[in-house]
Amino acid sequence: MPSRYAKVIALIAALLASSVGVSAQGPRGEKIDLDAINKIKEEGMKHSQVMDTLSYLTDVYGPRLTGSSNIRAANEWTKKKLAEWGLQNAHLEAWPFGRGWSLEGFAANVVSPQFIPLIAYPKAWTPSTNGRVRGEAIYLDAKTPADVDKYKGKLKGAIVLISPVREVKAHFESLGHRTTDEELLKLADADLPGAGQAGGRRFEMSPEQRAEAELNNKKWQLAAAEGAAVVLEPGRGDGGTIFVQSVNIPAPPDTPFDRRPRAYAKDAPAIVPQAVVAVEHYNRMIRMIERGAKVQLEVEIKARFQDEDQSSYNIIAEIPGADLKDEVVMLGAHFDSWHSGTGATDNGAGSAVCLEAVRIIQALGLKPRRTIRIGLWSGEEEGLLGSRAYVSEHFGKRTDSPQQGQRGAGGGTPTFALTPEQAKVAGYFNLDNGTGKIRGVYMQGNDAVRPIFRAWLAPFKDMGATTLSLSNTGGTDHLSFDAVGIPGFQFIQDHIEYETRTHHSNQDVYDRIQEDDMKQAATIMAAFVYNTAMRDEKLPRKPLPGAASAQAAR
């Protein structure tokens, strides 16, 4: 009998040691400091400050358009907050951008045959109207290039409705969405990026799409050339949700993205004032005109360009490491947003999660072996500009192509100029898909990290984070790091209402944030960053194409 009790006690002791002990062996011998992970979970889920941080960024400072006065004020607040939490070397790093822009006043109404207040927002970098413009709306009703020519000489000083009616359908499915088990399984079963596909193929328009793009471009060219007072178009979205981004500057449809004129550029061409109208209100105006009504509009845009400082800024701060302090683990998110909402889900959420992750590690007094560095980037919405500038300055760049975020762009074997710092980065973790909780990690084609990340996700199985996918996900800042051979990763997230309601819209606000998801994401981000900082080795790297030609830049 005594021996049986002894065995039971020994078994219980072993189980306790494996669940709450200082360290444990994960799959394939991956060491995990479960005591630290449990503390991170406790701090992140029960003592979170993530929503308070997010409210300051979104409610107090509001939209953070790159180059605007709002983002600069938010930059300063965030830098001070990082220093207040005890992070070291908190500072702003400048990079060349262009003109800032701020909206200082706006009104848009139908004034006759009856008064109708319009739901509408000016586009970013639109110039002001010439005071309050009032007049009969002109619907540029053109279905062919020849139709456009009929409006020559009629648009100077006019309020132009440039697009046709857009059909609005009922929503029979919820706008919100949690990732299903089937969708996660599909991600888990994904092949290596590009497998079974013609790699490097560009999107090609169908003849119908090309004709539509060319017709639309001709309409915008005419409105600009004739000096329309303001151009209105219907927004994507419905039910009061409007997706609003930058002004339209006419350019041939085949113009590559990196060669299109930039509204924020110092030498940007003249731009016609522009605003986006809720589709239901826009459609009504078109129907009124088609039925013979004389629709009189009154529109005023007051905007200010900020030319005094052509720089934008990234926010950087560190938790110093110990024995491996010269090596760095990075986490980041883009800090900028569009302007019609407050940039809550895109990407105040990701920024607040990263800020909360470093706060958790710092508040617990954990001593990482490697230095942990947070980077919050501006200019992501304009093409990953801020993170690319940072990577180029600190880690290196491709020397054969301006498209640093695209492996293989330009054809042939890519060449690189890399700095000594590049080899010292253990990994980079990014968050930029809204408010949804983390469900796993996009491994970006780096299968060597699978057993490592599998071990790191194990303590979060009860939080719904289990999936590893070889596929990559585009359009955000981990690509800047991946492009120069640094292991860069974006987390898989529930999309919630990201594409359907909040992404780049006037509904991208604090109230659409899911608090429990934010706490979960910050906790997992903190754990992944801490685990990377504590490993004996840096995270495995994918072979860098043309690595043999890579050379030190300094």
C-alpha cells in the first residue's frame, strides 16, 4: 500500500512539474518556460491595459493618416507611454514621405428640390473647394468613350456625379465571421506559396475589365482637365458604411503601382476636389436626375496640406536583452490609418496589441536573453513605406528591384546589399488583420519553424490558437522583413467584420473592437516574442534567393 501511494504522489508531482514548472520540453525538444508563459497569461488576460491604450489612440488622437498632425500627436504620446513603462531608447525615426493632409471642415447636402443631408466623406489629399460650391449636379452618364466626349465644355466649376448607380443587395449572412474549423483545416493543408501555380504571374484584366477601367480613367481625365468644382462618387459598402481612401489621379490602367502619381508627393499634379457619398444617397440622386428632377447640391471641403515637414516617423523602443543582447527579436504593426474612421481595427488593434505585449513582459520583470524591439510603422497604407524604409536603413535592401516587398520581382536572380544587423535579427512578428483573436500563424513558406511554433501554441490551445499554415498573407509589414531574409510572420486571425464593415471605412472605430480577442492576441504575441528571445538559437531562416551575391552594405 505505501508503494502505491508513493507512485501516485510521484505521478502528481511529475504532472505539476510539466504544467507549471520553470521549463518543459515541447515537441522535438523545444524548451518552453511554462512558468513565464503562465505569468504572461495571467497578466495579459486579467490585468490588461490594451483597451485603455487603444482608446487613447483612436478616441483621443483619432485617425492617423500618414503625415498628418493627428499621427504626429499620437506618435509623441506613444513614445512617452513606452518610456513610462520602462522601455529603453524610445524614439521616433524619420523617413522621407511627402505632404501631410488634414481635414478642417466639410459639408455636403442636396438643397433642392428638397433638403437632404448626405452621408459623405472627402478623400484623403483632396484639395479644398473654392469655398461653398452650389449648383445643379451633372451626372456624367457615359457608357462609351464617345459618350464622355459629349460632356466636353460642360464640367468647369460643376458638381459632377461621376459613376452610375451601384446595385445594393440585402445581407442574408452576418457581416461578422469567426474562422470555422473547415477554414482552419484548409489553411493547415495549404501547400508552399506558389506550389502548383505559375509563379510571378501578374493580375491581368479581362477585355471587359480593361474597357471599364479605360472608360473610368477618361471620365476622371475630363473632370480634372475642365476644372470641375468637386467630383462625387458612391462608396463601397452600404447601410451607412463608406469605405474611403485616397483621391483619384487619372493614369492609364496599365500603369504599375509604383509608378502611379502620388497625391502626397511634393510634385503631385493638380487634383480635382473629391468626396465619397453613401451608396444609397448617391443612387437616389442619380434616380432623381434620370426622372427629370433638377438636383441642386451644396458642397464645401476645407483641407490643409502640411508641407513644412515632408518626413513621416516610425516609433521604436526596446527591452534590453541579457547574454544575447546584441541579437534582436522584433514585433510590430502599422500605426497609420485612413481618415474617415479612427483606425481602430486597421490598425490601432495591432498597434495596441504590440504595445500591450511589451508592457506585459516589462511589467512582469522578465529578463529576455535577446533584446526585444517594438516597431510601429507609418506609411503602410501607402505601400509598406515606413517598414520598408526602416528595413532598408537597418538591415538591407534588394539592389535589382525597387519592389522590395516582392520576392522575384523584375525577373532573374535577385541581388541584395545586407547590413551586419540583418544577421542578428532572430525573428519579426506582425499583427494587422483587425480585432479578431489569433488562431495560429502564417509560416510564410518557412516549414522549419513548424515544430517550434507548434510547441509555442500548445499552451494556448484552450484559447483557440492551434493552426499553422505554410501559406503567406500579403499586404502588410512582415513582407518588408521577409523580403531581405529575416523570418517574418503574420498571425492568423478571425476576420470578424474586417472586410465587410471596418477595413478602411467610417465604421473603423473603437466600438467595433472585441475586448476579449484583443487580450488573447496580446497575450500570445507576448509569449511568442518572449520565447524567441529565450531560445538558444535564432529562428530558422528560409534561403534568401541570390544569397551568394548578398554583400555587406557597411
